[in-house]
Amino acid sequence: MVSARVVDNLAVTETMHLLVLEPLFPVESPGPMQFYMVWLPGLEEVPMSVADFVGRRVSILVKPRGPTTSALASSRPGNIVGVRGPFGRPFEPPGKVLAVAGGSGVAPFIYMSRLLGSRLTVVYGARSAGEVGLLPSLLESNGASVAVATEDGTAGYRGTAVDLALELLGRERYDNVVAAGPPAMLKALGRALKGMGLEPMISVEAMVKCGMGACGSCALPGTTRLLCLEGPVFRYSEALGWLEEVVGEE
Ligand SMILES: Cc1cc2nc3c(=O)[nH]c(=O)nc-3n(C[C@H](O)[C@H](O)[C@H](O)COP(=O)(O)OP(=O)(O)OC[C@H]3O[C@@H](n4cnc5c(N)ncnc54)[C@H](O)[C@@H]3O)c2cc1C
Ligand code: FES
């Protein structure tokens, strides 16, 4: 594990914070969709997707959920955290890519937009405009196209990210669809695309502990696949056991 200094904390939406971390010793460069384990002294070590990597600085987008993510989101420049990784398998889809995201699931697509530029379109879904904030400008500054959906219609299209993604897929051809965010959104997308003969790639959020294939805590339900070595991106059909465990069977 490498110590890293928090050099910036930007509130990018009403709830999510983009932290820029500067490791005191260089860490290995990450590939798209990979993640680091981030440790806050006195609390836990949690997996965080790479939201950006410039020079040797790592950015993470934090959505407060429990004690560790809440403390991380309110950390200040100068605070020290621990960083381990990157973990997982880089996932860089070829061709024209449609990313469908909700909540902190958008984090890896900010980094992906730096690598894919105009090959990437991101559909970002939220309840209202306050949850959208600066995210479109972060993605667009790297050349990606952004389409926003809000459930209350206060920004962009009125409806869900899945509704908007289906509209885009009806109008344009994409070579790959990849999604990250709330499990209910991922399941609804997978089911809708199955009806169109398509299968999205899904970013899974299982419990990551060792990150090295040793403890088995990140095994995908119903498979022998380990998220920390082979994920976090899996085909929808491989992620279905996990989705049924966290969302329930319908
Ligand atoms: C590959 C991957 C990438 C992720 N990327 C992001 C991201 O970019 N931004 C973001 O905000 N969130 C991300 N998450 C989710 C984030 O890691 C969890 O929300 C966080 O671990 C919750 O910790 P907590 O203590 O704040 O909350 P709680 O839900 O209270 O967690 C309670 C306990 O469970 C542990 N825990 C909960 N979920 C996980 C988990 N998935 N893995 C390991 N331990 C867990 C915590 O360490 C803590 O000990 C990602 C998860 C995965 C698997
Ligand atoms: S986290 Fe231990 S095997 Fe994957």
C-alpha cells in the first residue's frame, strides 16, 4: 500500500465528491474500469474505480454510503489515505461505445472518456438535476458525448437512463454497450437489451477484500469468477446471479 495525499476535493454533484490523490510514491498506471483499494486510517479499505489518472495523480468519485465513503467524501486537502492497486482487468471496448451509468457508476466512464474521446457516448441517469451537477462537463471535456436523463425532468430527458439508452440504440448503431450503477438499473437494461438480441457488459460491485484472488470474497454468485482478477466488468449473463441476489428475481 502507498500513502497518498488528498490534493483536491471537488463537490461535483449534491452528493458526490471528486477527490484527487497524489501518491507519495508512484503507483502502477491503471487501465479503463480498473479500481484501487482506498484505505482511510481508523476506518475500512474500500474499492474505488479510477475516475482519472494524470501524471501520477489518481482521481476517485465518491458517493457517501456508509462510514468509510462518508469520511472519504468529506476529507480535506492534506489528509493522508492509503492506496493499493490497480486491481481488476482493464476493459477497453473497441468501436463506438454506449455507456449507461447512474450514481457513482459514472466514475470509470470519466477515465474511459479520456481514452476513448468521441468514440464514447455516456447516458447518465439521476433522480433530478442536483445529482447531475458538473458530470456532463467532466465527460465532455474529454470529447465524449453525454445524454442526461432525470426522473423528474429537471435536466435533460424526462425518464430513466434505460429509457434514454433504448431511444439512442433505436436511432444509432453502437458496437458495444457497457453499464455501471444501481443494480436495478443494470438488470432493467440487460433485460431490455436481451429483447433486442443484444447483451451489455455490466460492472459488478461484489465485496472486495484482498484484491489478489486469495480470499474468495469477490466471487460472482453462481460462477467461479473472481471480480478482483477478472472483473469488475462481466457479460450480463455472467452477472445475472449477482443481480438476482442484490435486486431479487422477478
Ligand atoms: C469494483 C468496485 C468499484 C467501486 N467504485 C466506486 C466508486 O468509484 N465510487 C463509490 O462511491 N463507490 C464505489 N464502489 C462502492 C464502494 O466500494 C462501497 O460503497 C463502499 O465499500 C461502502 O463502504 P462504506 O463503509 O462507506 O459503507 P457500508 O455500506 O456501510 O459498508 C460497510 C462495510 O462493508 C464494506 N463494503 C461495502 N461494500 C463493499 C465492497 N463492494 N467491497 C468491499 N467492502 C465493501 C465496507 O468496507 C464496510 O466495512 C465500488 C465498488 C466496487 C466493487
Ligand atoms: S477480493 Fe479476495 S479473491 Fe477477490
